[in-house]
Amino acid sequence: MTTTLPASAEAAPGPLAFPPDFRWGVATASYQIEGAAAEDGRTPSIWDTFSRVPGAVVGGDTGDVACDHYHRMADDVRLMAGLGVGWYRFSVAWPRVRPDGGAPNPAGIGFYDRLVDELLTHDVSPWLTLYHWDLPQALEDAGGWTVRDTADRFVEYAVTLHEALGDRVPVWTTLNEPWCSAFLGYTSGRHAPGRQEGAAGLRAAHHLLLAHGLAATELRARGADTLGVTLNFTVADPADPEDPADVDAARRVDALHNRMFLEPIRHGEYPADLLADTEHLGWTEVVRDGDLAAISATPIDVLGVNYYHGDSVSARPAADPGGPSPFPGLDRLSMPLRDLPRTAMGWEVQPEGLTRLLLRLHDEHPGLPLVVTENGAAYDDEVGPDGEVDDPERLAYLDAHLRAVHAARAGGADVRGYFAWSFLDNFEWAEGYAKRFGIVHVDYDTQVRTPKSSARWFSDVARTGRLPDRSQ
Ligand code: IFM
């Protein structure tokens, strides 16, 4: 298979143009859209279990039906292709492909086989993520990501899928946002499996990184030539840059959020400050000789960057922390809101943070191609009397962040693509269906899809490769 991420060609003339080979895409994840939770041999994932815990998910929502994409896949691909995007980033449900983490399941694999063919028929390139949080519950019952065996099971799963789809899928991402899997899953308990132990989150992070490294090496040996990982980064700024305590808290957030994941993958070592900060939690006994070499053995070809907002970090504890901190060992912390607009998630809209992040990644990891694999916003969309969904705030969010990507490229950052999160409204984890991130609206009663005004706008941008001039 030929390399799929050539260096971007020179930008076409024009102030807000992207190069012709810039990759425009939309993204989703298996549990958030597929539904069909018990069909064709699929067994429960940790999210099937967690979403049934009273109070875990807003409204008691589950992914049992979600967007029913499992049954509507061909129509969804046609809709996506109609938007003119060249790429689709999706994830695969491990419990469909190897139910309970056990033997391969041809029926489950068959769904992704058909999806990939359907995409290729419509000239949309598949960008596959192996793990976007739906761990088979049976593996969680055996210890989940806190135990090493899960990393070995992940390699088996990756190989099964590569044997089935390796001839047609050009880009393979091992993990989506391991920070969330580890620290929301095992430290704050806000996500599945809902455990609340500082050290468990750190152990989980190590085994996720090990899973990445072992799978990347195995897939490379089997011919995968574009391999990557997707990390969710923050831009951690001290609330008061003159206050040494805030500066230190921001450093610790940066270590746990950003550097803990990228440094081992790129350089085979955990940041020294992170090790010192977390030593008292006694998690490093899970790090065996050779693990860090295994994590970094196969260099990634592309770094997926997910960005939604940065954080202002204060060392002062929050008046109402709203649950355990997702930062192991860092409980005395707050993230005071700044004077910025906010999305329906309450997240600050901070596009300049994306420019800074991309420039920093480029400076610290020269030669590593970057792709924004997720960016987008939830707003309280409403279907108008004419049946249309007008979402000017989301459109403005996407526009501002694409300008931020453009600025980073102009500053030298090697950014080769952008995926809007998300193609469809979907199951937003602990927020259930109450938060809508889609550029396409989903009516969950009828499953009718309605492209929002942001979808039409994004479609124009993807087709022309340029942002509209705001002065016109
Ligand atoms: O919906 C999620 C996605 O699954 C992972 N990244 C962030 C998105 C918005 O919260």
C-alpha cells in the first residue's frame, strides 16, 4: 500500500486557502452511532454496562440504538459522500470483532468490511481507529486496562482486523484519546468503567500505551504503512502567570494530559517531572523492562490531534469540584472560566489555543505530520418550522478553528488534514443524547438525518479547499 500522507503541496494562492492535498473529513465512533448492541454476535462493552448504572449518563441514555448506523450505513455513507469530504474517520467496536475479547466473529467483521467497500465505492478514504473506548466488558471483568493482559488481547484484535481490512484501509490509528480511557475511566470515574482510583488510571495509561506500541509493531510487520495515534491535548495556561503555584499546577496538568502520552510514544520515556509528581501513587511497578522501548519501537507516521479547548489552571481548589479529579495525585486544582464564549458543554471557545498547540507540537516534534482528527462543538440546535437546522454558532466555531489551523500552517506547522467532529449527532458519553455535536442533525425518534447549515458550509470548504472571506 502506498504512503497516504505525502507532504502537503504548496497552498494555492489566496489568503485562506489550504493545499489541494489537504485531507478534509468527518469523524464518528462506534459506540456513539452504531446501535445494534446485541446483533450479529456483539457482546457488551464497558459502555453498555456503565450506561446502565443509575446516574452515570444523563437521561439514562444508552448506545443500544444510537443513530442506528449499523442498519443505515449505506445511506449514511451516501450522505457523507454528498458533502464532498474525502475522508471518514470511524472506529471499530472490539466486542463485535472479537466478542468478549475472545475468538474472531465473522459477522461483526463483515459490517466493517461492507463499510470500507461502501466508502471506497463513494471515493471516501477510510481512516480507521481501533479503540475508541468500547472495551469488551469481559476484559474489564478480568482487570481491564489496569492489567497487562488487555494490551496483549488488543494486539490480537488489531491483527484480526488488519487481516480483514489491511488491503483497503490506508490509515490505522491505534487509540483515540487514551487520557480519557485512563483518567476519566479509572481515576475520576466519569466514564466507563467508572472506577475512581488515582493509581489505577496511571496503570491503565501505561497499558494503553503498551497496547499502542505492541499493535503498531505488529501491524507494521504486516504491511501497514501509515500508523498513528490520536491524543486529546489541552493548552494549560496558569490562571495567574505571576503565581508560582498556578504555574506549577499548569505544568502538572500539561504533564498528565499531554506529555505523559506523547513522550513515551515518541521518545520511549515518561517525563521526569510526571514520575516525580506521581511517585507516591506507586503505579510504576507495572512498568517492566523493555516496555518503554516497545511503546516507542515503531515510529508513528501521523499524530492525530483532537482539540476542543484549552484550560486556565489554578492551584486553588474548586469550590465545587463536581466529583473526583481526573488528574491522579492532583486534587487541589481548579479551572476558572475565562471571559470567553462557551459551547453547550460549557467548554470555552478558544481557537487561538489550537494555533499554539499545533505550533508547539511542530516545534517539539519536527518532522511529525499532524492531522486534526477531531474538532467541533455542541450547541442546542433546533429544527425550524421549515425542517431546516440553522446552527450559526457551530459554523462560526468551525470557521474560527480552521482559521487557527491555517495560521498554524502559515507559521510552519505541518498540518495535513482536518476532521470535523462529528458527522452525526450522537451518544455523547456521560451526556447521553442531550448534547449534539453533529454537522448533520439526527432525530432520534425517526432516525431522519438533516444536514445543518454548518454541514453545507463545511461541504463548501472541503470542496473548494478554502475558507470564505468574511469581508464579503
Ligand atoms: O464525543 C467525543 C469523542 O468521542 C471523543 N472526543 C471528544 C468528543 C466530544 O466530547
